Amino acid sequence: MNSLLKKLKQGQKGLGVFATMNSPMVTRSLATAGLDFIFIDQQHGLLDSSDTDQMITAMFGTDCTPIVR
């Protein structure tokens, strides 16, 4: 089970940010900074599926959960 779900099931809050900028480097930096999730915003941002794929790939190997809208 990922760390965000574990926290939520224990009644704790998760800490995260909205990402609207296409930058796998920034996404990786945020993911390794101790955040529980990064909310990737395709609805109101300028991100397409390729951008989102690169951002999620940049999060591999961290405890940070990607959430995509």
C-alpha cells in the first residue's frame, strides 16, 4: 500500500502540491522533498498525456503518489 493511502486510512492528512508546469525535473525535486502527493492538473493546466507520462515517470522510486485530473 502506498504511503498516502496508509496515512489517509490512519486518519492523517497528506501533504502535496498542484503541478501545472511541464517539468519532470521540478516534479522529481518535489517528489523527493517529502511530499505525499503531486496533483498533476490536465484539466486547467497546459499538460497533455505525454507531459503527464514524463512527470509520473520522474516520480518513480519515491514515496510520492501522482494524482491526475
